[in-house]
Amino acid sequence: MAGRFRSRRGLVAVAAILLAAVVATGGCKSKSQQRQVVVYCSVDQAVAEPIVAEFQRRTGILVLARYDTEASKTVGLAQRIRAESDRPAADVFWSGEVFHTVRLAREGLLESRPELRPADWPSQYCDGQARWHGFALRCRVIAYNAGRVAAADAPRTLEDLLDARWKGRLVMANPQFGTTGGDIASWFAHYGPQRAMEILQGLKANGVRIVEGNSTALRVAATGQADVALTDSDDVYAGQRNGWPVAMNFLDQGGRGVLVIPNTVAILKGAPHPREGQELAKFLLSEQTEEMLARSDSHNTPVHASLAEKYRGYAIGHPLDIGYEQVADQLPAAIAAAGEILGR
């Protein structure tokens, strides 16, 4: 009798353990059952991953992220979105720039989502039809090797780079990809095509070296293979974090200001997980995300007024007054002209 009782008690104990295991794992759904969202992201993976992880922690939504390579920044993912337009595989496009996002919106590939716009958001960082929203700013800069170029002598404007003193000392990323193409397109929009092509020819005459991406351009300058690089502010901040001897001036266009480049977020038309996509998009536009990006190696400038004063050290002085639609208009012609004049 005692043995039978112990046996029953053992069975009860085993059953209790199994029940506890079921309860403990009941909230851990399989990937097929768990809410999920797919994001195509051209932001540097090391910068984006902590934000993705924080969103997952807060919401329990599994994020499947697809990142772009440095060599094909943004363009590769934009082309993938076009190729998949009949049956989208992604829900959200988080881009590190705005120009290709504008073009995707024009092609009818992005949803209109006016409810995503934060209160009092500056109009220049929102599409007129609410198909994309901008946040967390970077800008174009002239980076230089601080061990080889004195701060007082460093170039400050695009026109300074055409001076013969910089011949054989310049490097920039391939304009076919990333923000360099958008930067050159802004020259076409700001100066007009004729002057923009003269600037490209001046850079060519000064022997500008073309490399794969902005971070590579900065590395070439940091290691003394060049003295000056056209790149983005976030690349310089990252280089300084690494202890590289680099400094920067904003790339001023003829005294009219520097090109400011927001991150953008958009929900793809026909997204397979629209509700989850909206939740991710709202999180990316939140103060939480902008603060994480301001504190990251990128040191993006926040758009939220509540954060602007806190991170005023990363403020971008004298932005160029130019519409992103104007720049996107010039993008194909600018990239073609750059390729023809500068080669590769």
C-alpha cells in the first residue's frame, strides 16, 4: 500500500513537472505562430540591430531584417522591392537616406499612412501623401586627415575641393550607390546641370579617387592614402570612435548650406504583415529610437524637439534649403553624368 502510494505520488510529481513545462513554454510560440514583421534596412547593421532588438523586446513581434551591403547601399534593396512588387516579401523599408524612397513612392510601391506622422513634425521630413516619413538626420561632410591637414587649411565648401592644391588628395564613394549619388543629384538641383557637370569635371581634373563606399572613403583618408574624403557625418563619428585621426567640415554648397539626409521609414504596398509593419514604423519614428540613434556611433541628429537641445552637440548648422523631390528628380541624370565623367 505504501509502495503504491509512493508510486502515485511520483506520478503526480512527474505530471506537475510536465504541466509546469507546458505553462512555461506556452507563451513561446513557434515562428509560424508568432507575430512577425519583415524589414528591409539599408542602415548599417551594427547601428540598426539594437533598435530592432528593443522593438522585439517591447512588443514580442519577431523582426526578420534584411540588410544591404556597403557596396550596394540602398540601391540593392530598392531594386529588390521593385522586383517583388507583385508579391511583396517585406513589410517595412527603413532606409538610411531619402532619395530612393521618394522614387519608390512615385512608383506606387509605398502605402499612404498619415497616422504615422508624429505631432508637429517638420513638413520637409514627410511625404505630401504620407507615403514616407523622415527622422534621425545625417549630413554630407568633407572629412580630412587631421594629422596631414590643419583645421585652418581644411576645405569647407564644394568649390574649395576644385582648388589645384587638393589634386591627387581626394577620395569619394562610387556615386552609383548610397548617399553619394543623392549628394551629386543635389548639386544638379541646386546649381543646375551645367554647373554640376563642371564641378564633376573639376573633381576629375583633381584626380579624385573612387572607392566602394563612404566608410571606405573615410578609411582611405584616415590611413593617409588620401587627405580629404567626401562622406557622411556618421562615418566620421564612427571613425573618431575608432581612434582614427579624422575631422570634418559640413560640405557647404556655395555658401548656401549642407545637404541634410534623414532616415526614412515606409510601409510597402501589399505588405504581408501590415499591422506589425505599422507598429515597427511607429517605433522607428519615436523618441526612443531617435535617442538610441543619437547615442549610437552614428550620432544622428534628432528631429523630435524634445531631444534637439539634449543632443545639440550633433546639430547640423545651416541646412541646404532644397526639396528632396527636386533631388530625386535629378538622381538618374546625376548618377549617369557622374559615371561618365568620373568613371569607376
